[in-house]
Amino acid sequence: MTGHQRLSGKVAIITGAASGIGFEASVLFAKEGAQVVCADLNEQGIQKTVEKIASLVGKDKAIAVKTDVSKEEQVKHLVDTAVQTFGI
């Protein structure tokens, strides 16, 4: 973890979190103190992202939510899950 924790007390919803920039953003936000909601169609990939975050900053800092962002109902579910889990 960094010494600054610039995102402590914040919640980030990261789409495309299973790989690439979304994965890296998820890890970086968690290192900076945010609680992270990892969203992607690739459920196995977002689980690995959550596991990576847990290994770096501890459990309960990130969750995985399988989401197709082109589907309004799934995006609503994503946000509702974030609110229920982290109390945004």
C-alpha cells in the first residue's frame, strides 16, 4: 500500500476489470485506499482481479460483479450491489 491513500473512504466501480487497463485501474485504486467493485462479462477474470487485490491490500476491499454494461438492468444491478456492499 502507498503512504498517501488518496482514495480512502471512496468506492470505485471499474468496468472491464478482468484484464488490461481495467485490471490495472482496479489494483491501483485499491492500493490507494478505495473499495473496488470489479465489473466485466468475464466472471473468472474479475474473480482473479479481486484475488489480486486481496493479496495486496487485504480481503473485503473488492468484489466482483458480472456485468454487461450494454444492458441497463445489469448496470442497475451493478450499482445496487455496490451500494448494498459498500454503502455508497
